[in-house]
Amino acid sequence: TPTGRGGNMKRYLPVSEGKRLNICVFACISTQKTVSLHDVNNKLKEENNEIYIITARVFTSENTKRGEDMRTTVKKWLEKNNIFYDKIIFSPEEKLEICRENKIDLMIEDFPENINPISKIIPVICYHAEYNKDSQGPNIYRAYSWHDIYYQIKSIKN
């Protein structure tokens, strides 16, 4: 479930003309990780990447007062932490079709049920967690921090 993973938001980043990446942003993260995320977000924005957030955060895809409140909470958290984005999409859990519709070329993800199917069509950087340690494959790249994610993006891009 989304709450069982600490709740998360998904970030989609085009690397260059015609290429897009996805970065996973955890809503329940420590100050140190927020600083790292902010640093990486700034670097990617400075490199003229267009940033999309696709989140399956609990309740956000509901057309209810509760869903509206959660969407507002997510947007306020992003603003408070100076996380830049060009577009935010509130979605159900499954991300494969969203990747296809948005022509995503590389995705950063923590949820195994998304990592495995998406990695069959595009590279996936797996943000390491205990629950996704078995997600492995030729198109899956494991990362342990936001700076590691940035390094992986650069190495995959080149």
C-alpha cells in the first residue's frame, strides 16, 4: 500500500529534448534527505530539465474533499521544501501507462510493482528500500541516495 512504503511522490524529468526521467520523492523523509533531494532537483532544473511529478500518494487520486486536502498537502510540502516542478499528476498506483503516455525514457522508482514492469520497456533507477531489494534485472539500476541517483542519471544519459 502507499502508506506501507512511507507514502511517496513521483517526479518525471526530461533529460534533454525528447528524453524524460522520473525521480521518486519521499514525503516522509529526514531533513538530510530533503537537502540532498533539493540539491539534485536544483541541478536537474539548472540543466534545463522539465520536471513532472506523478504521485500515487494515498487519497490523492480521489475526487473527494479528502483527496483535495491531500493534493493540497502534497503541493504545500513541495513548495515548503523548494522542490521545483512543471507539472504534477495525481494518479493511481500503476505507473506503466503513465510512462508510456508521457514518453518517459528513464524512471526512478521505489515500488517493486512498478519497477519490474517498467524496466521491461525503459531503464529504472531503483531507490533502495528493504521492500524492493529483490527488484533486480538488466534494466534496473540501484541507488542509495539522491546524489547516487544523480550519478546514475548522468551515467545512463551518457
